Amino acid sequence: MKDYSFFDIASEAMEESNDKKIKVNRYNFKGVKVENLDILDENNIYKKPKGRYILLDNTACSNDYGLRLCLIKSLKSLIRKWKLTNKSALVLGIGNKDYTPDSLGPEVSSRILPTHERRKKNLYSLSPGVFASTGIESAAIAKAIIEQEKIDYVIAIDSLVTHKLNRLNKVIQITDSGIVPGAGIGNSRKILSLDYLKVPVISIGVATVVSMSSIIKDYISEMSNNTEEKRLLIKNLEDREDQKLFLTTNEIDYTIPLLADVIASGINEIFN
């Protein structure tokens, strides 16, 4: 069985699935590959929460305009699903602003145009920092603000982990299942979810890092036709401590601001 510990992208866990409790719909929109996954049962072998996962795959071409339109369309569909049109939202930028691969959330948050007291659709924005710096869970900070300001739902932005090298900085995942900061790298924090926050949580994430073990496993699978040999090589890899290393691209300093622009402009258009 595939190891699901070191990636966040839902479809990567389910590529070989015929599970009837998972509904899949694939189509193209404005040059972007779109994949809708509806996980209907909380108890699944992929350890993914129940909910809708929308994957926007921009690997075929760098089409920021099409990606932005896809993002707006997908985000609006989840807002309608939860009957949140014209409701107030908190954009929560999860991550470490001082570590570029993890800075997507804060970068998006800094580009949001708050609409509080200007329109009915109030939009708030916050980057709560990371637990190592603040000593406070992001979920706890969000909960306090939600209760104080009577916010109706959360749009959480975070960096994700992929196990496919070609998807780095090219895939956006939007889901209403909540989000666990740090889960993809095995450093889970308190979950941002409907159960804890008492309001719906829509999360938007981009795959900005890949685990080294995933890359090596892919090469092993391609190089060897011996199933037992592959099994032993992969088991030996999983037993090594350095399998917890994560890699990113040398263009990450350039890419993160571009991705943040796409995501923030999409959110701003919905609320302004």
C-alpha cells in the first residue's frame, strides 16, 4: 500500500482507486485541468477527511489568467454549497513568512483588501504566524477572532506537500474538508475545521515542496521490474531518517509572489 504520510494533494492518494465512496469528475476549463473529488465517507484508507476536493492543475501550460478564473469558479462553488454568499469571511494565511516555501499563506494574506464596514460581504485578513514563534495554535487564534467578530466562515491558505516533482508550484487544491497545518511534513498542528471553529472552513493550498523519498520511490519504480526488489528498496528507504527531507525549486522566491497574486486577486474579486 502507498504511504500517504508525506503529501497533502488528495488525488495523489486516489489515483488507483475504484472506491464507490469517492466520486470523481474531470474536465478542462480555460486551459486548466480540473479534478473534482467528493469523498463521501470519513472512514477511507487514504486517511483524507470527508468533503469536496477541487484540484486545479496548471502543469500543461503556465496560464495564470485561466488559473485565476478557475480559482474564482471553484471557490464560488464551495461558497454556494455552504450557502455562504454575502456572508463574512476571514482569510487566514497559514505558514512561516520567513521561510519561502511555507510563506504562501502570509503572502496571500498581505494582498487581501479587507471590506469591513464598507460592504455587506465583510472580508477580514490575518496571518497568525507559526506555533514555534508565537506559542499559540493558529486554530486557537482564528477561533478567538471568529467569536469576537462574528465571522461566518474561514478561507485558509497554506503551502502543501506533493509527491510529484512536476506538480511543484503548478497545482492548487481547494477543499471544504478543513486543514491540518504541517500535516504533509509530519508536524501536525490543531486542525482548522468546522468541528473546532464552529464555522465552515474552505482551504486553498499550493504544492510548494516534495519529499525526497517520493522522488526516489518513483525512480525505483521506473528502474526495476523486480517487484520484490522494489519492495525491499522502498522498505529500506522508509527506514532511513533522511526520508523526511523536503525539496523545492530554485525559482521559489520568484514563484510564491506570483501564486499569491493569483489567489489574492481571485478572493478580492469575489468580495469587492
